[in-house]
Amino acid sequence: MLFCRLLPTVFLLLSVSVLTPALSAQAADGPKTAQTAPRQTGPQNHSEGHVDSGAFLTAVVATHNGDDLEAARAFRAAAAADPASQELLKQAFVRSVLAGDPEAVPLARINTRLPGGQTIISSLVLGNDAAMHGDWAAASRFYKQAEADPMAHLIMPMLQAWCHQAQGQVDDAILSLTQIQGSVLVPFYTLHAAMVAQVGQKPALAGDLFAQSARLMPGFDLLLTRSYAAWYWSQGQQSKARALLRGMIDSDPVLALAGTQLQASISHFPVATPQQGLARAYVLTAFLLRQQSRQQARQNNAAPHNRHVPDDHQFDEASRLMLGFALGLDPHLAEARLMLAEIQDDEGHQTAARETLLRIPETDPLAPVAAFRLALADGATGHLDEARSKLSQLVQDSPNLELPARALGNTLSAQKDWKGAVAAYSKAITLAKAQKKLDWSLLFLRAAAYHEAGDWPHAKEDLKAALALAPDEPVLLNFLGYSMAERKEDLPEAEKLLRRAVALDPQDAAIRDSLGWVRVEQGDLREGLILLEGAAEQTPEDPEVNYHLGEAYWRSGRKTEAVDQWNVALGLKPEPADEALIRAALARAAAAGDKKAEQIEQAPHAPAAEGSEKAEGKHTP
């Protein structure tokens, strides 16, 4: 991982006193709640002001919801009512930076006059403001104040190079970037040197540096590819430009959504001004921090009690600071908004993520990517009609792409429109086959839709085709084996499939339940009970498992335990199809003279679970 070696540096950045104590505590403790939101410390001198509790509460709620812009406004209002509170001023400053709000600049000036207020963040904010006003000498001085910080030191060559370029010192700017050796960021320094050369009207040198960066860069980079393609185009090499851009688009199914728009804007250089160059430097830093966040999340999951390293939320906070800088310099930078929305979504702030995506103009080449992300956000928050509408439009706009058709199938499945889901998945499968990129998961998804639509023959056909592609995939083995057991179809073959699934994933309770049920259906109550009791112990709130265990008890002559188990299953709000099976079992017990089963049958029925079809469960997707 490119960024692994930067972990000590990032930790130093995060340990700098940038955030207020309350906000630092939030970052350490994870996602914010009303209890852990920025706390009121009160004014230093109560005679000079008072706490605006309404504004403060609004700020707390906005912070909790991930709405940095609203939080910044509210903290500023609270600070205005209580100017003696340094805590409120610092909180207003940090949230303004995170939001990319221009009000961060006067707050930075105020904070620099406070004890401990001169930080790398305030220096960078003031440097960015100077750059926006064309005072590049001042910008360079402010950036230099932040140079001692290890993280700022990594991006400093790019920041200073753009300051030099803006002052006409193009050769010095390029040399300062190309002379760096041994850094993991050399491919990116070289890219920025190429962009400096292009903006500085040195196209021949820019072409050499773009080519060098392309050789150094691991895989496709969106900024490099778009810049290099624009350079080819400017040199009259249109075929090379289109081939380069097409290679990137073909390698990334999400970017492929914007393929037409990216090709249409191929002659446009993404970075045309020094300010835009600075913004891209901050986006790069945010990206690297984001990558580290993901790695840290994996490490924290593996060792949840290790408190000696920052958690992934801290890295995301630092990423959002960098993106705030980028958007302050270039408010229309779609890449920054897409990354910010991704972080907000991961933090559970779907509404904030949606607002961030909506700020990407429809004229931006990456607008289709934003529309796709918006559709996913709508689906995740239960706005399925909106998601369906957006995805239907994307399918219409990109008829040769598998990704939007698959996503539409997922949304239609969530709406229980099984016929529509089958049609969407079928389109995706046809496209994937044509591109020789068919994977088992698409067949699995269509099999689930067929299964829920009551078309078992086609579901079985898809499951067998999926198993041909992924013969050792436990979820496929379980789905096919259990579905066969439900229908009492070729139980020996169902047992064989499920034993393979158990061998591949012995800790999966759903698979052990499936095998236990097959053994019960085959008459082996001893092994069936062992498997089902273990599954019920592992997943005690699964009504289907409890129903199976009750049936095994009944067939073993343990009638009282069977009725108790069915009663438990009934109380777990089963889906309608499962509830029907449980009530049929209780009716059978009542008919056999079981008084408790009779009482349960006579009790008022609780409202059934929502939906008229069996929902996604543990055996079928």
C-alpha cells in the first residue's frame, strides 16, 4: 500500500492541536452522538457575553448529522453571542474549514491571535486565501509556516511549486518537483510538474513530464489521464488522446458511466490555473488519507482494542479538512465532492452526502457518476422510487453498460418487483456475456429474483450456471441446496451441496441450519438436532431456524419443546410465508391435543411483517 509508510506522519498531523478538545474527543471516540458532540465550556468572562443556547444546540445537531456548513454557521452565531469563548471560535473555525466556507478566513485571523491559535490549519487557510486573491508571495509565506508539520511537508513541494508558477518562476517550480527522489509521491510530484509546465506555456516539456508520470503511476489516475489526453489533443494527436481516455474508462465501470461526457470534454485541461493546481494537491492528500482510513478500518476490525494508533474516523476527519481546502480553492471540483460524499456516507450522514452530490453541476463531465451515487444513496435511505427513476435514466443513457442495469435490478428487488428485477438482471447478464465479464454474482441475483417470483426452474438453472463459475462459493451451495430441501427435491444431492458449503464455511449458522433441516427431512433426527440446536444458539432471533428446530423436536417426540420453539419463532415477527408454516405447525399440535398450542392459536394475531413476499433472508438473498 502506497500510503502505509506515511502512517507515522499522519499520526503526527492528527496529534497536532488543530481541533478543539471537544472535537478531538469526538474524533477519538468515533461517530458523533448528541452526548459526544462539541460541549459547551462557557465564556471566560460571563459579563462579556452569553451562550446562545439555540445556536449552540443547532451546531451540535448539525455536527452530529455531518452538516458542516450548518454547523459552521451555528457555531459562528454562538461565538458572536459569546465572543469571550475561545472554544466556540475554534469550533466555528474548524467547521468552516471542513465546509469549505469562505468565513474560515476571518476566523483563521482571529484564531491566530488566540493562545495556541497559530496552527498548520490556520496557516494553510490564510495561504489559500492569499492565493485566491493573487498574492502569491504571501501565500508562499503562509505555506512555509506550515512546513514544519510532517504531513504539510509532503504536499509542500506542490503548494510552493504552484506559488512559483503563478509568479512566473516556471522553471524553478518544475525543478523543485522533479528533483525530489525516493518519495512515494514522486509520480504525483511529476504529474504536478507536468501541469505546471502546461499552465506555464511549455507544452513540449509538459508532454515529457506527462509521459514520465504515466510510467511511474501505478494504474490509471483520473487527473493524469485527463491531463495527458488533453495534451495529446492539443498536439493534434486526437487518436492517441481518445485511446488513452478509452483505456481508463474501460478499466473502471463507474467512470464508464461518464464515458461520453469525458470524451466530449477531452480537449479541456482539468487544471488551467495555479489555484486549481493547489486544489488538486489537497485532493491528492485527502485521497491518500482516505486510503489509509480504509486500511486502518481493516486493522481496527482485526484488533479492536488497540488504542495506540488513530482510528479510521480520525483519518476521515483529516481527509475532510483537505477536501474543505480544495473546495475553498475550486468550489466546482467534482472529484472533491464525490470523495467527500463517500466519507459522509461511510459516517452514516446520508443526507449530508446527498446534499454534497447535488452540488455537482449537471454540466460537469462526472455528473453521471454523481447521479449514480445519488441513486445508491436514495436506495440506502429507503427512497426507492427516486433511486428507480435515476437508475432507469442511467440505463437509458448508457445502454451498453452492465453496472446501472445491475443496480436497477437491486432497487427493483428491494421494491419486490421481481419481474422487473429479472428483466434488469437479464439485461446486465447479456451485456456482461458480450464483454466476457460475466461473474457468478449476477446469476445469483437473477436466481434470487426468479426464486421470489415463484419461478424455481429458472432460478435453479441460474444457480447451477453460477456454480459452474464459482464451484466453491458457500452462498451458492447453500441457496441451491436449501431451495432443493424446501421442495424435497433430490435430498441426497441437496445434502451433498450443503456438506460442501459447511466444509467451506463451518461457522455459518445459516448453512448449518440448512444442512440440519435436510437431515431432518431425510429422517436423521440425531444429526439434524445437533446442527439445528447449534444454529439456534448462534442465531436465537431467527424465526426460520427456530421453526426448523421446533419441527425437529416434534418429530423426535419432544412435543412440549417443539411448541415452545414455535412460540418463540412466532414472537420474532417472521415473514408471512414463515409465519404460515409456524401457525400450521401449531395448529397440528393443537389438533393433537396440545393445550399450549391451542392457547397460542386462540390468542389474537399480531400484525404480520411488512410485505407479501418472503423477504431477503439467510438462505436466499
